[in-house]
Amino acid sequence: MTRAGFDQDAAPEGRIALEGALNFRDVGGYPAAGGRTVRRGTLYRSGALARLTPADVDTLNGLRLGAIIDLRNDMERQAAPTPAALAAAAAIFPLALGTSEGVNGVPRPALLTVPEATPEQARTAIRDAYRRFALNGPERFAALFRRLLEGPRCPSVIHCTAGKDRTGVSVALVLLALGVPRDAVVEDYSLTRRYLDETWRERILVAMLGDLSTVNRPVAEVMFDASPDYISAFLDAIGDEYGSADRYLAQGVGLGERERARLRDLLLA
């Protein structure tokens, strides 16, 4: 049991097994503000949906999704579009993370192709990227909350290419806005480690680089990890700059108390 009262061993996984998408899971089940709980069946997170099979599409249609919040950039969406059977529900809010583009527009960490780069350098680079993501234009996240608040009163899925970085920080902010304790937010992010396998990593490398002969494999292992240190860097940056997640959401993102109350009514049981 942690200081916040959250038992990490009891974290709700909520995974929905799909053949064509890894890391698709229900975010419900976490403890939240006022003794409430994140309602199951209202918010999902995932990696890219482009490889869904017809059976996968049937499964997701069974969830009655009202919104697909796609955090990828234009090139990523063009290279790997959402299946037409789901696209009618899509709402596109790109939140690019990274400074360079791969062959399909997937943000590419520069160290991936530096032969002399070390895993520790890679860890530092990822932590720094997460800190920048928190502080460089936090108002970008306002569109995400608007979509959750103003869209159909139906379940939503938030996704990017891997369901790790952009999705990870976006879902973390939603959970913070719901009053989910930090330990649970970190645990939700870290669950991604269980579902992103070697096949997925190879796909992403191909999307980023095209040619895999130049890949620094030890660096890639670090960069594709969902280490608690990464999301902790994001959360620490928020605390260091704003003093608390509440101030960050109010002053940085522009999410007022009235909007947070509405969000809690929508997503908490």
C-alpha cells in the first residue's frame, strides 16, 4: 500500500484483447476524488487502430464508442488510417511529441541511430522530452478536454501510434483532473510495459526509420519502455513549475473547476 492509499498490486488492467491493436484497455476502476471511482466503459486508451481485423472492429463497435481521439499527426494518420467502419466517430486532435519525423511521420528520437549513444543518455533524453511535453504549451491539452466534455455522452478512446507517450501523458492528465492519486496515474502508464511486445517495436522502428540497419538496439529498448520514471518526469515538471496538478490544469490547460466537475460527473461512478 502506498502513501496515497493505492495498492499498486490491485491496479485494474481492463485490457481488451484485439488481434490488430496492442494496449487497448479500459481506464476505469481507479480510485478518484470524493471516494468515487473512474467508471468502467467510459474511457479507453490504445495504440494505433489501423491494423484492426473485422472481428476487432466488431468488438469495438460493441463498446458503442462515441469518440476516437486520435493524437497522431497528419502524416501518421495518412500512412495508417483508422478503419472506415470506425472513422465516423473520430475526432482528430494531434499532439506531436518529438523534434523529427520518421518515414511515416512517426516522431523519431534522434538517439536511435547514434552508434555511440548509451541507454542512460536515452533515459535522460526521454525524461527531458516528457518534461518539455508538460511545459511547452500546456494549453494544447485544452482541445482534449473540450472533446471529452462537449462530445457525445458516449465512451471515448484516446490513442496515438504506440499508446505510450502522447496517449500516456494525455490519459495521465485526465486521471489527475478526476482526482486519481499520483501512484495510480503512474501505475496506469506503466501497464503499457505488459502489452508492447517485440513485434510492435519492430513495426514502430520501420515506421520511424524505414531502414533498420542503423538502429542502436540498446537505446531502442530504453526508448520503447514505459518506465515509471518517464511519466514521473512529466508529473514532477508540473509540480515544479505550477506547484500542483490542480494549478496546472487551471492555469496551464485552462480547465476550470466547473469543467472538472462536469468531467467527474461524466467519468466517475
